[in-house]
Amino acid sequence: VALRILITAGPTREYLDPVRYLSNDSSGRMGFALAGQAVRRGHRVTLVHGPVDLEPPAGAALVPVVSAAEMLRACRRVWRRHDVLLMAAAVADYAPARVRGTKLKKSARSLLLHLRPTPDVLAALSAERRAGQVVIGFALEDRDSRRRAAGKLKRKDLDAIVLNAPAAIAAPSSSIQVLTRDGRWTRIGWADKRVLAKAIVGLAERLAALRR
Amino acid sequence: VALRILITAGPTREYLDPVRYLSNDSSGRMGFALAGQAVRRGHRVTLVHGPVDLEPPAGAALVPVVSAAEMLRACRRVWRRHDVLLMAAAVADYAPARVRGTKLKKSARSLLLHLRPTPDVLAALSAERRAGQVVIGFALEDRDSRRRAAGKLKRKDLDAIVLNAPAAIAAPSSSIQVLTRDGRWTRIGWADKRVLAKAIVGLAERLAALRR
């Protein structure tokens, strides 16, 4: 059965002035691989992505965004028309509280940058879902990984969470573990992100079938 | 006469934890275009560059770096063996005072990020130059541009400074104005960065000939 799959990918950038920003190492490879794989499997794909340097997968509807707030707005606009969310983006957790209109000048003094939490895109979309919609989150943890991923799944009411090793970020391959709502962990050994993408899209198909 | 030209390019990244960083929009295009042009003109080029997504110019010795501190170390290692410095990199002005060893966890609270000024790569290399070495700086100003660029030339004891319009950042083309030590401004109209690179390498050649 063809699904409508909303995929987020890449980092977000949170500007503090017209040229400077906070971001992270995410390359967008996982999300782009998911989109390519989902298109190949016959699904309809919307790919909301932050600034990346990747060839976009043919056949996916692309929605480029910059900040976490923009990503949330873009996703909210289309979420209700989708069956599955694959939240692979590495959304910045913090953004400068104030965005300066002109370039911050360098001085010899140190500086306190006031940051505030960005909107939680995954939690918001999960909370707004309608019956039958499947939400799969992603986690990158460097300590106490399984416990933290399980906490995230529960707190954000996810159908499944994909736990990445820290070495996965910006790398072409990764090793992942997947936790489903029933408490079962599945490990998928070190592989190219395109191979992992195939397994994750397969999981989304099974979860969507169960939800129907 | 073949010169040995040290060129810096791109942004730097200043990490606050293993995956998050502060950076800026610089694409590295200007510095890479300068390197390509300098090689074509028969000069020996060392290109010290931050994280960029560009094809490296054939024939230049590449030195990839990440942070401002690394860029300074890499440049200092080789500066004395060069005749000219073209400081096209957009070095981050501030870096987190503390780099966390593990991923900062998101919380609902806001956060004060303590930043301190990065080393001033251009000022340091200019101060350490030996007789005959030519130093050309770059400035990107969004207000009071000429006065600020002139101040930078004087303060850092530069032979010339290239003033970019803010629209130049990450763009394939730009419009520049060049100030030399004699107080003369020259404007080079909107053009592809490769065309501007040719003019700037020509200026470096003239200034190096005067210094000899």
C-alpha cells in the first residue's frame, strides 16, 4: 500500500546575526536516504530539510528550511495529509534568544550568548497527530543511550525510535538500534545509510499496516 | 616572478560539544578562486581552509582546519616561507569558552553560552611578518564600511584590505572595493568571484614587486 511519508532531514541553523549561526554536524544523509528509499518503494514523500549539500532524491517534494521554527511551521502545514513521520532531522536544541539585525562586532571581551530552547518539532507533531498516523523519531546519544531513547519514545508518544551511534553523524554509514512501542529492541549492524534506510522504511510500512 | 602565496578560505567552526558548533555563512568561494587564479599565474600556493564543500584547486597545497585556533597554528607553521598572505577566510570571532566532552542535553530552560574572542589570525600573522612580506586582509561590513575597513587596515598594519558587500557572503559573485596603504580606494564592479580573484592576485603581485 502506498503511504504518504513526511521526512525531515539535516541540521537546522539558528542565526544570531545576519551571518553567524549555531548548527550541528548533521549531513542530512540519513533523511535523504530515507526519502530515496521511500520513493523507490512507491510511497509519496515530502522531504522537509535544513541546509545540506546533497543531491535531492528524484520524486520527493522538497521543502527547504533553515531554522527549527521554520521546520515546525513547514511540517505542520502538511502533516495532516501524511500517514507517517520519519523525523531524521537533527534539529538545533537551542537558538539565540535575540537575532541581531546587523553584524556583531568583535571585541576583546568575552560575551554571554543568551540561548533559549527551540520548539520541539517531533513532540509537537506527535501531539497533533490524528488516529492512524505513525511517528518515528531518531536519537543520537553518547551516554546511557538505550535508557534515554526509551524515555524519548515514551515522553513524545512515538511508535518507534531509531537510536544512532554518535559516530553516525555526518558519516555515510552507521549502526542503529530500533525500539518499538512494545519495548522490543532490534539492532541493525553497521551498514551504509541507504541499507539502514531500507530497513527503516520497511518498519514504517509494518507499523502503518498495524495502525490501519 | 613566481610568488609563494598563503591563502586562507572558508569559515571556521567553533564547537561547544561533540556535535554542535558556531559558524558563519562563508562558502570559501573567494579564497578557493584566489588559489585557483594564483596557481594559474604560476605562483606556489598554500591554501589553509575551514570546512567547505568546494572542489579544491589543482596544484595548491591544501591544509584543512576546523577552528580559528587551528587556522592560526596551521598558518604560523608555514607563514615564514611565503611572500604574500591573502586572508580571505571568515574566521569565527567568538568561540565557546568551554567545549563539553559530551552532548549538551536539551532542557526547557534557557541557557547562557559563554563565548570568548578567538585569536586574531590576521593581526597575529601581520605582526610576525618579516621584511618584504605582503599582507592583504578582507572585510565584510554592513555599516560604516569604508571607515571600518580603513581602521582595520591601520590597526592590523595591512598592505591592502578588500572590502566585500554583505551580499557577497556565500554568493558566486560580489562587488569589492580595495583600499591600499596609501589611502587610495579602488572599486571593482559586480563580477564573478573568479574575475575578482584575478584582480586581487594582480594587486598582490604589484605590492610584492614594490616591497622587493
